[in-house]
Amino acid sequence: MIRINEHYQKLTASYLFADIARRVAAYCQAHPQVRILRLGIGDVTRPLPPAVIQAFHEGVEEMARPETFRGYGPEQGYPFLREAIAREDFQARGAQVEADEIFVSDGAKCDVGNFQELFAQDIRVAVPDPVYPVYVDTNVMAGRTGAFAQGRYEGLVYLQGTKANGFIPDLPSQPVDLVYLCSPNNPTGATMTRQDLERWVAWAQEHKALLLFDAAYEAYVRDPALPRSIFEVPGARQVAVEFRSLSKTAGFTGTRLGYTVVPKACLAYSADGTPHALHALWNRRHTTKFNGVSYPVQKAAAAVFSPEGRAQCQALVDGYLANAARIRACFKELGYYCVGGDNSPYVWVECGMDSWEFFDLLLTRAGVVCTPGVGFGACGQGYARFSAFGSPETVEEAMERLRRILPSRP
Amino acid sequence: MIRINEHYQKLTASYLFADIARRVAAYCQAHPQVRILRLGIGDVTRPLPPAVIQAFHEGVEEMARPETFRGYGPEQGYPFLREAIAREDFQARGAQVEADEIFVSDGAKCDVGNFQELFAQDIRVAVPDPVYPVYVDTNVMAGRTGAFAQGRYEGLVYLQGTKANGFIPDLPSQPVDLVYLCSPNNPTGATMTRQDLERWVAWAQEHKALLLFDAAYEAYVRDPALPRSIFEVPGARQVAVEFRSLSKTAGFTGTRLGYTVVPKACLAYSADGTPHALHALWNRRHTTKFNGVSYPVQKAAAAVFSPEGRAQCQALVDGYLANAARIRACFKELGYYCVGGDNSPYVWVECGMDSWEFFDLLLTRAGVVCTPGVGFGACGQGYARFSAFGSPETVEEAMERLRRILPSRP
């Protein structure tokens, strides 16, 4: 009898975005005259930059002719792309990362989800709360947790984000082997400082732990004092892996390209303490279960790192950051506590009430859609996430409506 | 301490294609005047069909304008593609498959590799021998085998392909829960008849087992009596999942698109015997660890199913099949036993000697590269795989050279 992986039965169905859609649909049906302004979903809206489009077309055209056609490429990505990434994303910022330490994939979500396969089933895992759900669900599927009870999985360590710590989780007080970190954070928009990362790297070295650093939103960091890669911190190469994506950097949410940096110095251990290079393990996983990213997409991605591409992507990100600043300014002006929105496309706002109550208030009184913070974990209760990926007009009008309906807070 | 998944340590490094490359390089260096003819690798060489290129460009162009730009799409694929696949690949051949039973991905290798995640760790797994290595390695990584000893992993059931059964493995004689089948087969090119599949479906129903049917080469089936999908067999919807790919159908090895059919009727069980729909489990896995295929690639893929695209892809496949027929005819003429090559791009030839000895003979005497069969498993010893994906000129010249150096066999 073919038996299922029963760990899947522990997964709680995520009703967050389905719930949002249902409530919005019901409201729209009852009030067809209201124009709904959506600041809920973390998806980009602006087209791909011209340099990217041009390279994408060129890549397609190469596939049309026998002399330039490409079949299977290297699973890890073409050297032209890995070299551009190493140079522009890391070496140019003083981070020592070599091209052959970069594994190109079809998105950071896949890599973040798959990376835990490299580890023993009984390691102790810590995730932030609020949390990007993929960190949790993939470890549940792998059998690293107990049942879901009172909003949390037994056996997982939740690193609490609170007003007290500005939504930058503290080091764990209990033993942990694998830690997921995300900065700029999804959903809170909070950014870790160099000192924060130094503290984590020192902690990981002391405990022979590993940091999985999700930097999908690094392009939104504008404060030159803030690190954009964990590899800007000395010693990180031994204890950290970094996930990146062009989704929010260059508008690739529907084009699909991410990459993972696994330094050759990064180690994990057998039960007897023998060290193993994670680079070789991930390479084995990547080449066995993945067959490389579409060649025209890699060609398009390489254009992101050209001088024109960089300027165009910076303009794209600047546009979204201007939206974020508008959202942040509105809530600040009204006296709401918030984080994010300055070096991040997300603004995380304290509602002053239950997350869903706030959601309903904004929907029914202003026709504005946000994401209830409690959907990202227990620590999100009483908060809401606002996304800056809409058009400037949408964001401007949404904030005007909110100014009209929300009371000022002391 | 961060501990590794020690099952990875059981993996034997695959030296097959590295070994081939090394021997070819050494020979080339010693004999720079010889033009090497490569019939080893299973990668296509002809460009994408014009209809596909045009749709690919259109998809890229849509990403350039705000009004047609696409961000995150449905993880399972766009309806326009899933509907075209259901209609043309299945319903047109009398197989009952609905669009929402099709999960579009970036390749069959990924799906075939990932699908085993849905099952308990202690299920009993059977693979063909010779075998596409992904079936084996992904189960080793998941901890479903013991050590590698004498060419095989302990705990795996190997279904032997031999001259006696024409490289169509018999039903297992021991208890098995999950079976990998591949037809037209890689590496042997052998094709399963409707009766073969009916026997497997009946066996799976009787044992509540599951068949993972790899149909990546189905486009090469020309004999109308041969099934192209396992879902042409009544009852298969309860006990089978099918993997497909545009890699060999439409030249997508470097463009990347595959799909997996999980019928809603297909079941697996909890330890207590409760049935679960695999469709829901795979949907959970797919949406948690994958974010959909690049939109322009899906658009290009949909063109494969248009009338022009179908005609152009058929011509592409016909070209490779003509190569396969040339290879097969040559060996038949020389009196060699072989399978495949009529409804498959691979010809599997009995060498009359050790696989590597034959490889070296062909390389050093004729400058022709094949793949030693023993690289695909113990049952491949004494065989070699010839791939039909080269140009007609390459194949023609290679066969001429072989006719000159190979002795006729009785």
C-alpha cells in the first residue's frame, strides 16, 4: 500500500489570501460602485526594464537558429550570469563571493523551500515570527515539527518580533541549529543593521549553527550604513547561506529567476562531528533535482547587471520606495507606530485593534485592502502589512482615503 | 551543531558523463585531426519551431508594457496552457484528463525528483534497471535505501531489463508500493504496449501501489497501436501519475517546461488505511515550494499545441526519428541485437563485449561517441546507448564509419 508522508497532515491550510479575496469579493458585490485600492499583495506591477526586454528578445532569437541554439545548460546557471552577479551584487560591495558559489534557480521561494533537505531530520529550527510561511511549511513537510497548537507548531523555535525589539528578533535563548533570517523583512519591512548581523554570525560560529539569510528585498536598502548581504560581515562565509531574487529587484515575479550563494567555506557536520562543505551537498541536490533556468531568462537576467539595466532597475525600485515613503508618512502623521517602508517595500503598521477588525474597517470604510498581520504569525496580531508595489496614484489615493477615516492616535 | 542529511553520503558520484568527457578529451588531444561524432548525449540540437519562437517573443513583449505585464501567475500554470495540454495531449487521444489535473513546471526532471516527497519514508520502491538516475538518487537522498553495494542500493527493488524480456521489466515478485516506469524508455528506447500497461495498472490496483509513469519521450511513438499516455488504459486514473516534458517534443531542453498529471481519482493512504487524494497533496507541495513557470515560456509552450506548432514539432521529431532509424538499420544490418529507435530517439545496442571496451573501440577506431550502457545500471553491462539527436549528416557519417570498423555478427 502506497502510504503518504503523514507530516503533510499537520499543515494548516493557509486561508490568509483566500480569506482576503473572499472578503473583498463579498464587499465588491455589495458595493459595485466602490473602486477597490489593493495594497495587500506583494507582487510588482511595473513592466520589465527596457534593457531586460531587449536581452530577453535576443535570447529568444538565439533559440531560433541552429548555430546559436542552446539545449541543456549548466544546472548552476551560465557563467556569464554567475560572473555578473558575483561582481555586481557582492564584489562591488566588498563581499567576497565567487561566481562558482552562486547557484542560479527559478526563484528564491524554491531555494528557500528546498535548502532544508540538506539537513538531518532532527535538527532544531528557528524561524522569525511574523514569518514568511515557506520557512515553516517546508520544515513541517520534512517532519521537523510536532502538531499545530495554539497558532504554533510544536518543536519549532519562534523568534519573536515585537514593538520592544523593533521587529528584529533577538538571539535564541534555547539551543538551535538552523535559523531563518530575512532582511529587509517580509512581512515587517524591518531591516537588520551590520551590528545585528555581526551578532548573529558570532552566535552561529559559537554554536556551529547555520544562518539561512533571505535577502530577496536587498535592492530596497538605500541607507549606506545598512548591509545588503550577510557576506559583508566578516566570518559569515563559514556559517551563512544567502537567498536572492530578481522578483522585486527587477520585476521578475512572473519571469522567474533567483539565486543562492553557498560559500565554499560554509560547513555542516555529520553526527560524529566530521565537517562537510555545504557547497558540494547543495550542488549534488541542485544537479539531481533541477535542470537549470531557461536560457532566454538567464540572458534577460544578465541585463539587470549591465550599466543600463542597473540604472533602470534602480529607477524601478525608487518608484516603489517613493510609494512606501508615502504610506509610511501617512501613518506617522496619524500617529501610528510602524516599521519598514524606508529601506523596504513593506510598511508594518500597529492597528490599535485586532488585525482582521482593522482589515474590515479599511475595506468597508475606505475600499482599501491591506494584509492582516496575524496571517503571518502570532506576533503579527494587532498589525497590518501595506505593500508599496501599486501605482503611485493608487497609493496616493489610498492614503487620502485613510487620512479621512482613521482617527489620529496620540 | 548543524547536522547534514547523512543519506547524501550514500550517493555514489556519477562519473558516467565525466568519464566519457575525459576519455574523449584525451583522444582528441592525441588525435587532433579526427572529427569526433557525438551520439552520446540526450540533448536536442535543432532550434525551437517558428511558431514557438513567435509566441515566445510575444510573451516577452507583453512583459514590456504595464497593461499586459504579468507578475506572479498561478503556481500550477496558466489556464490557457493547461487547457491546451489537456485537450491536445490527452482528450484528443481518448484519455480523460482535465486541465486542473495538469501541473506545469520547469521540467520533468524536477517533478520526477520531487514527487517522492509525498510518501512515507519506509515505502518500498522499485526502479527499472537500466534506469534514469534521478529515480534512484532522489530516493537515496530521502533515506529510502541502504548502502550502495555491488552496483546496487540495498532496499531498492530493481526491475530487470534483459534481452529475454526485450528490456520491458516484468511485474515485481516481491512487495512494492511505488514503481517508476518509463516508456519510451531512457536509456533503452524500449516501448511498453497497451497490454504491458494494462498488466501494471491491474497489479497496482490489486496492491494499492502507485505507478510513476515517465512519458518524456511519448512524442516519438509513431505506432498507432502503442499508448502514448498511461491514461489511455482504463483504471489508470486511480493508480498512476504521469510526467511529461516539452524537452524532446519541441526542443525545450534549454527553454524548460514540463508537466505532471495527477488525476483527482488517484489515491495514497495513511498508515491506518485512510485514503488521501494525491492531487491535493501535490498541489500543496507545488504551491509551497514552486512559484510557477516564466510567463513568456508558458506562452511559447502553448504554441506547441497550436495547429502550426503541432505540425512543426512533428517535423522536428520526424527528423530525429529518421536519425534513429538510420542508427537502428545500421546495427540490424551488421547483425547486432538492439531495441528502441523506431518509436524512440534512443537505440540500445548489444555490444558483444564490455560496455566501456565497446565505447573505447568506437572512439579510437571510428571517432564515434556513444554512452556505455553499464552507466545506467547493472543490466546495462554489455550494451551501449546511441542518441538520435545529432544532425542527419553526423548520424549518417557515424554509421558509415561504424560499418567500416565493426565486424558483422551472426
